[in-house]
Amino acid sequence: MPRIRLLPDRELGLLARFAAWWSKRKLGKVPGPLRVVAHSSALLRAVGGFEFAAEKLTKVDPKIMCLASLRTSTLVGCPF
């Protein structure tokens, strides 16, 4: 059981619903961290801005980015 309650679809605000739609389109499902971050709209905007900026990053070779993402996920125990 998570320590912070995951917001169900009916409790998501407008920005969180858009983020849920976008992530469902890209990932096939809405990840739990998005439902946790949706408790605070300011935090959701900040995390969303970071994610979009990281996605547009072109100075690093995509293979290196993929390896770094995989290593980071392994270190923190993230299934994504």
C-alpha cells in the first residue's frame, strides 16, 4: 500500500487529466507517480516541465540516454 493515496480518475484536475491522457497515449497506462504528483498542481507543472525538457534533450546520444535511464531505474527500483 502506498503511503500517499493515488488519486482516482474522477478526482483528477484538468491539468492532471491532460497529463493522464498524454501518459496513457505514450505508455499505454497512467503510472502511479503521476497520480501521486497530481495532489499538487504546482508540483505537477514542475515535474511535467522537467519531463518535456528532458524529452527534448538532444546534446546526449540517445543510446547513452537510454543506458542512463535504465541504470537509474535499476538503482531506485523503478519498474519503468
